[in-house]
Amino acid sequence: MPDFIEVGSGKTSRRIAVRARKGQSPGLFWLGGFKSDMGGTKAVALDAWAAEHGRACVRFDYSGHGESGGDFKDGTIGQWHEEALSVFEQFCDGPQVVIGSSMGGWMALLLARALAKKKDAKAKLAGLVLIAPAPDFTEELMWKNFSPEIKKQIETNGVWYRPSDYGDPYPITRNLIEEGRNHLVLGGAIEVGCPVRILQGAQDPDVPWQHAFALTHCLPSDDVVLTLVQDGDHRLSRPQDIARLMAAIREF
């Protein structure tokens, strides 16, 4: 059974499910994607690898996802970032390799920015491994690409249901779009303070490879490596993709 923590207060309090495996450093910290959970293929493979190699591993579900409480429609980038930071501070100790998938890549960058402002943090970043990272996706990959009809529906009704190849349509709310603008990171240099490894599928229909390439220009560190998987999709969950992920983690 997972552990549960409360994040936020009063009406904004959310019950967050966390699975933490004790082990050696550097620990592994998983940040999942939009509408995905810690029971997904990559997250489970990561935990299994940690168990095999005696490494600490922490994974959790954002509010409105998986085993955590809350309604997905109520979620925002700011709330999910608050949850990620809270879990990291409560469950991680010492150097950590943060692995962020899709939206989790944005969450990883926000986490790095928040930690840079904390001088007494008990856990610090040893490296970032980003899988099809989608920073600023609410603005760059959603809003800017929506038709005038979809934008009007969101502005008028407060929500539009986006068809998905992975299950039921996703509710894209006006609050998600507008609140996301408070957390954009691609406008300038992003100081993460650690090496970065990026895995990106060239056949990704959700996060085009150009988006990952643009991200590299915002990372001033010399130790940034972008690996383009020519036949890779968005999930990068095939056995060969998992092997690439583990190879990237082994670098830290």
C-alpha cells in the first residue's frame, strides 16, 4: 500500500499517494506525465531497477491521477508542482536523479528551479533524465495550436474534451491553460545545476522533437545530451526504450 500525505490546506488540500523504496544514493525520483500514473510501464520498470540495484526510489501520483485524491479537472500546473516539491522534500534525502516523462519534464525543471532557491534542502539534484519533455505544453503545444473554435469553447464553457489515443478524452480546462502561464520556463535560460539527459522520439505525435531541441537551447550547462530515437513514439515504453532510460540513469 502507498503512503499518503496531505498537500495544501483547507479547500485546496489534496491527498497524495506515494511509494517510496529505501536504498542507496543517488536516489531516483519519478515525475509522471499528464493523465498518467505511477503504475505505468516506465515507472514500474524504474522501481524494479532500483530494487535490483539497491537504490532508493520515490514515485507518486499527482492529484486527480492514479491512487491520489482529487478530480483531474481541478488540477493545474501550479498544484502539481506543489505536490512534486512536497513529496521530494518529505521522502528524498541526499543526491537524487530526477526522471521526468512528458509533463514530468516540465515538473522536473520547476523542481530544479525551486530547489535552487533553497539553501538548506536535505535532498539535491544529481541529474535530470527527461523523456519526451513537455515544458510549457499548455501554452506552446495546446493553446497556440488550438483552433479558434476550440479556444472559444474553452473560454465560454471553461472546458474542452480533447480526444486521446490513450483512453477517454482529456478535459482541458480554462484554469489549466491560464494558470499554466504562471510557470512557463522556455523564455530564457533555465539553471538546473546538474547534468541533463533527454530521450526523445522522432515519431512523437504529442511532443514534437523540435520542442526538445528548443529546450536544449535554454539549458546553459555544457553537460546536456539529447538522444533522438528515430522510430520512437511519445511513450518510449518499448523494451529498447526502457534500456536507453536505464543507461541514462547509470550515468549518475
